[in-house]
Amino acid sequence: LKTTKNHLRHVDSMSTLPSRAGKITGLNAVILGEALASEEDDLVFPNDEFVRQALVPSPKKYLEMYKRSIEDPAGFWSDVASQFYWKRRWAESVVSENFDVRNGSVKIEWFKGGITNICYNCLDRNVESGNADKIAIYWEPNEPGSQDSLTYSQLLQRVCQLANYLKDKGVRKGDAIVIYLPMLMELPIAMLACARIGAVHSVVFAGFSADSLAQRIVDCKPKVVITCNAVKRGSKVIPLKDIVDASLIESAKNGVSVDVCLTYENESAMKRESTKWQVGRDVWWQDVVPKYPTTCEVEWVDAEDPLFLLYTSGSTGKPKGVLHTTGGYMVYTATTFKYAFDYKPSDIYWCTADCGWITGHSYVTYGPMLNGATVVIFEGAPNYPDPGRSWDIVDKFKVTIFYTAPTLVRSLMRDGDEYVTRYSRKSLRVLGSVGEPINPSAWRWFFNVVGDSRCPISDTWWQTETGGFMITPLPGAWPQKPGSATFPFFGVQPVIVDEKGAEIEGECSGYLCVKSSWPGAFRTLYGDHERYETTYFKPFPGYYFSGDGCSRDKDGYYWLTGRVDDVINVSGHRIGTAEVESALVSHPQCAEAAVVGFEHEVKGQGIYAFVTLVDGVPYSEELRKSLILTVRNQIGAFAAPDKIHWAPGLPKTRSGKIMRRILRKIASRQLDELGDTSTLADPSVVEQLIELADR
Ligand code: WT7
């Protein structure tokens, strides 16, 4: 795009922004055409045709909007919020926050006093404004050849029926509901039904084990658990109801009993006759829900009333219940969706993420539906029946926006271009990536092969905690650099700090923090506000700490470099090393475990576990398998270690602290970079570990 370069030259150099903003170092270089010209080779320009129709067609336009969002957040966000329905408008102050732990407890409020309902804004509002017959969801089952769909008015009716059922079972505003479902249409239906009546949903990814599910049930004490009997992914049947049964036994042992287990009969995977049943507690969805009225009064809630809980892994201890509230989250997911994907009402949007993760909350359900978008939901696996399935689906529904994870891009890249080029894909106009840094070679393949060098890629950096995109390209607004998430979204002030927490300007690397709140920020960790402050606000006082490392280049582009804490990012799934370690040591023959990440060609990072066995127990292939099985059972298959390394001893300091730095080097076989091992209590364990590396 030749024009962008001209635009860049013509933008006046806004080098500073007043007060709240400080300096936007990140943008200066972009505006100065000079800086860009020298790095031309790394730049990928959007084509003119795309730019002409883009919502944000130039750096200048972005800067104007960004500048306003930082200088006048209240004005900027209240304009956006006014597009939604509010039963009562928020009170005077749009935002009220204490972001600095040194000034007392951290508190974030947006649109406080405003009364609204996110389900109403996703559904009723669209139905009433002429989108009643627009497709809300296309559903693609595991087996190719059939499909299902719901219009906005049909979706509203289904949601109302379930909402009425839940109310009838005594579910009230503020009650928790656990949802353990695969990617059926019933999953967003269940989320929206909860939102409609003010119940707080907690979706648990249906790949989590019974133990993990129980842990979450015990923490949030739901009135109802919603699940299905089974799901087929690829050629494998997974009996979800059995997993729920086991988790409910476990929860009861821990003092939490659930009265109702609403079970959807997923007939294509399993017939109801084959499903184990507990009379009194278990109810078939199809037997009860359709009997309820198709309209249901909305429970109007305060903008700061909780919308959902989503558990995520931290570097220590048990999973954290990330709590999001209603109003700010609504405004933020809708706006980020619209701009980061350059959304137009004619788009057909497919995000491959599961609703069990934040991506499925913000960018399968809420963000798209708040925009009245048509969303594709896929039950199955992307390589079934073959690795061309994704493009088959793209062609079938004429998908225009395709949002996925680098791990899928890399795995499809390995399977070969023929699976892609066999399909037309000409409907595609925007691609998206999320979950982990996308390596430049995967980026280029995605861009050149999947997108035929035509579609901008939105590499969106964000987190469960942030609710929505934080650093992301706006397609058409500026040239991209493969592997860079580019620039901050409206209202977001990223800063890079050094070890001491001092902000660094210009070209630099360090820890990625955020300076002030944005509407989609999480408000607390459920039941543990202290952990919220300790984990996110105390490491670098005055800032929100993301846990990620980041650098900023001379043109101001942001490059995410991965977690700097003990969290491993496996295929875009966040896994705490401590959780895997505690699963391993629960094995009766495992004495101690230390888990680190290592580079993995497809998954981004793999899980590498060093294990010390109980005295006298010999290491064997059988034991290796049983250790892995223990992790699968306690967390889920996605957390299974890729490599078990038998460690008669672990490298520890004299005070007993495991030196993970050394373990990481051994795991990645960078044996000449072990560094100083002389401070170890017993330096010889390192040689021993190296010897055993490939056993
Ligand atoms: C962590 C958050 C947010 C949706 C999915 C994961 C990593 C996420 C990117 C990206 C580089 C990324 C970070 C972050 N991450 N997106 N575009 N580039 N890294 O959500 O489970 O809360 O994990 O995922 O390390 O901290 P999550």
C-alpha cells in the first residue's frame, strides 16, 4: 500500500500527549516516514482496496481516536456506551479507579450506577433493530455434511426458554452456574441465559478433568451445572456426563452439593439410553427446556454487577477465578471486536476458540453478538476428517473473518499447502491470531497461503484478565510487521518497565504493564481480592502487571516475547507449572517434580517435567505413562507433559530452592549455556541430569 506511506508522512508529529497519557513513544516513529523507510522489508502494507473501506483507514485517524481515548476516556467511552441500551444511564463519573496499591485497595469501576443487561444488548436489541431474521449462529457439527443455524430471533427464544427454566429452579441474580459443554449452540445459549437473569456463569473448558471441574465447583458453589452426555471430537467420543458425575461426587466430599445437573442429549455422540443417570438430580435439557415460554423478562443489573467467572492458571497455587462485570466488559468487547476485525454487518465471522476460554467468551459470544454479527461455531477438530476441514468450513459459510491460534497455523502449515489451496477461500478478508506470539514464518504462511496475500492479520495480544484486546493491529490502519502485535487499542496505555518498575521509553525490552484501567479489565479474583493485588498490582506499584515480557522497536511496534512467570503457554492454553507439579507429586511413586516449558514446533511451548522418585523405585516406561496419566486425570489431557525426565536429584541452591534456569537450559538442550552452577548445593546433579536426558 503506497498510500499508507504517504499518510505516514502527512501526519503531523504528535510527540506528546498531556497529563494522563504521558508520552506515546510508540507512535512517533511510525508517524515519521523516515523510520519506516529503512525497514521497508519487514513491513507488510494493506492493499488500497482494503484501506478504502477500512473503519480506521490511516495512522492519522487512529491517532486522533487514540488521543481522544487517552485524554478524555470518559467522553470517548461514554460515546461508545451510548450505542447500547441502558435502562438507566450511569452516574456522573464514567470511570472511577484506584490503580495504585500504595494508595489503598485496588478498585476499578466503569459506568457505575448504569443499569443494563448484556443479553438484552446482544439479542433483543438486534431483534428489534431489524436483525431478527439475520443468522446469529451457523453451527458446523463434528461430522461434515450437515449444519444447523439460528437467527437472532430464534436464538433469543432459545435463550429465554432456558432462562425461564433456570428461574423456575430457583436461580436468582448473583447465583453461580457452572457450564461444562463442548462447542454446541447450547453453550452460548447457556451463557446468554445466565446473563439474562443476572446469574454468574462459570464456563469450564470441556477438556478439563473431573478433578479440575470439582475444584471449580467447590470454589464457586453453583446452583446448577449444565452439561451434555457426550461429545465427538474427530473420531473420539468423550463421555462428558461421566466426568461431571465424578466431579459432583468429589465436590460433595468437599461440602458442595449441586441439586440440578441439566444435561443436553448430544445424540450424535451418545444416546440417552447409554448415559448414566442420577434420578432427582439429572434432567434432560430436551425434556424440560422446550416447555418453557419463549419470552423472559430481563433482570436489569448494575454495570458493576458480576457477569462471569473464568478460572485461569497462575504461577502458584490453585486456579484463579477471574471476575468480569457487566457494563465495561460489554462496551469493551463490542468495540475491540468491531475495530480489530474491521467488522461490517455483511461479515461472516469464525473464531476457532472454545467458549471454555476467554477468547470464546469475548469473541465467540459477547463481542460479535453485541455487533449483531453472524458467528460460525464448530463442534469438531480442525484436522478431521483431514487437515483441509477449516477451509472447507470457510468456503461453506463464506467466512470473511477467520480468527485462530498460532498453534493451528503451525500444524496446518506442516500438513502442506495442498490442503489449503484445494479450497477457494476467496470470501476471507481479515485473519486473526491469538494466544501466543506468532512466529514470523507462521505469520507469513498464514498471510501468503491462507490469505492469498490479501488479508491483514490481527495479531491480538490480551489475556483472560484484560477481557478484550489490548495491543492489536487495526486492519488497514498501518503497515504490519510479521510477529508484532503492533500498537495499543483505544484507551490502553501500555508501558514497559525494568526490574525496578521504572518506565522505559523508546526502543527497549522489559516487563509489559498497563498504566490505568480500561473498561474490560477484571475487577477482582473471586473471593481473593488480596491475591488480585499481590499478583497484578504489587510487583510494579502503580501499574497492572501482565506477566509478559515485551519489547518495543524503533518504530514503536510492540513485540510480545512470552511469559516471564512460571506459566507455560501450550497451544495458547495457559498452564501453571505449580499445578502440573502438584499433580505429579500426588503420584505415590513421585517424590518431587519440577516443571518447565521448552520450545515446541507446533504447540509453541511444551511441558517438560523433571521427576524425582520415591527411594528405591526404579524408573520405567510404565511409570512414565502412569505419571502422564496422573496429570491428565488431575488437570486434563491438554496439560499432559510432553517429556518426563527422570531426575535422581534436582539442582538446588543451598537454601533448597530449585534453580529452574538450569532446568530450562537442560530441557532445551542448551547444555553449553548452563551458566554458573557453583552455587548449587550439589553441582554433580547437573551432570547426572544431562546423562539421563535421553532415557
Ligand atoms: C497469555 C494470556 C487472550 C486469549 C487467549 C489466551 C499470551 C495471548 C498473545 C499474542 C503474544 C499472547 C500472553 C498472555 N498471549 N495473546 N497475540 N501474542 N502472546 O488467554 O489464557 O489468559 O493467556 O497468552 O502470554 O499473557 P490467557
